[in-house]
Amino acid sequence: MQKSIILASSSPYRRNLLERLRLPFIAEAPGVEETVIPGEKPAARAMRLARLKAEALADRYPDAVIIGSDQVAALGDAILQKPGTPERTFEQLVRMRGTVHQLFTAVTLLHPATGQSRSFLDEARLKMRDDLNDEAIWSYIRTDQPFNCAGGYMLESQGIALFSHIECDDWTAIIGLPLMALVRELKAFGIYVPG
């Protein structure tokens, strides 16, 4: 009998991605506060939070495989927050205009009953167009309203038009959950995705 899967996330983007694998799962918010540790590198922050999210549901689901994931956008070592407001989204996108930034997507899989745990990190490099004027950025913000998205954009929507080049191993990581690596790692827990 295959183990149950718990997605430790309230993100509709991650839930929609995981549904593509056609595996039964339960999505539950882990209730982890995404605290900032001064001096912590962006990739390390994503890894720490993914692990904490999986561990937060361990007592409730000891016999399940829990998937925790976190995503951190960074311009150099500076972490780009989820902007929260139109004004902060504009400021952040203007700062990124014409530059390359990284998007780190970390995943931890945890089976509490056995203590088995596996973690991995996906890094995408995204080059934002340098010919975007302020009105084009405001127009985008009004269309997608990406206030709760890492980096302040949604590539799965009109946000793709902001970029001139993207380097990544798995574009689903940019949306929030790297499915190709996840399928590979689930096998270590005895969970196989048909296909």
C-alpha cells in the first residue's frame, strides 16, 4: 500500500502543480513563520523553510510522506520579498529591470515514522527585459496583481512577457514545485508516478 502524501502548503500554485501527478494528497498549511535570519544566504533560507514546513506537520501525519517547499527570489545576495502591495511590486520590478536574478525552489520530503528525509534545491536564472518602461510595468501589475509571489511576478501568466531569457532545469520549479525532481525523489519513499 502506497504511503499517504501531505503537501505542507496553502499555495494554490503548488497544489495545482501536485495535482498534475494524479496522486492523492492532502494540502494543509504548515503554519511556519517565514522569519528572516540576518546574513542567511537565499538558497539556505529556502532549504531551511522547506524543511521547517515539512517538520511542522510531522506529529499530525507520522505515517505520511510530507512535502515541504519554499521559494526565495534573490538579486545577488539580496532576498526579494513577496511585495504585498502594488507600490512595492513596482519598486521591486524596477530594481530588477535589465538584470539577472535567481529563483531558488527548495523541497524537503519527510516520512516521520522512519525519519527518512530527502531535500533538494532547484535554481533558475531569469533575465528581465531592459526595455520595460514604467508604464509597461504598471500595466503588468494591474493585470496579474502578483503581490503574493516571490519576486513579484507570475511567469504562468502575463509575467512571462517581462523576461528576455530564462535558464532552468524544470520550469515547474519557477511556479513553486519542481515536478521532475519530485517524481524522482518520491521513488525513494516507495511512491511511483505512472507515466
